[in-house]
Amino acid sequence: MARLIEQNLSKALRESEFRFIRRGTIHLDEVYYEVKKKFADLCDDQYTCLKAGHSKSKQEEWKHTTRNVMNQIARKSDNLVYTGRRKYWEFK
């Protein structure tokens, strides 16, 4: 079960539909940068996927949350599409 902070980030991202991201083909690192800039209070860099217990990754859990929401939106909308190139997404 995700902590409240990740649940809140997930909700905020779903509600925003990533409209704060510029349109075009965007590398995932830029998405992370923009998410952290907009929702800094919901991005805990000290809490990793390893600490969350679902991965051996030391990546921040908020990044995992961001990718999950991107995938959810991409399945339901044509406004966000995975390009097929690793870490690149098309924001329309």
C-alpha cells in the first residue's frame, strides 16, 4: 500500500493530466523535473522503491508513482503516448 504522500501525488497527477508538461516528445527525466518542480511537497527523495519494499531499486518512489500514472493516462487517452523509445513520451 502506498503511503499517503504517494497517494496524494498520484491523485494530483491524474487530476492535472500532466497539462503542466510542454507538448511534444519528452524524455522521462524532464517529466520528473517538471513533476518535482510543480509538486515538490509530494516528492520525497528519501523514500525509495527499496524502502517501499516492492523493488531492489534505489530510485525515488515518487518517480515510480509518476510512471504508474503516466501509464494509466496513456491507456485511457490519446493525449499521452509512449513512443516505443525507452524513456520517451509524447505529450499531445
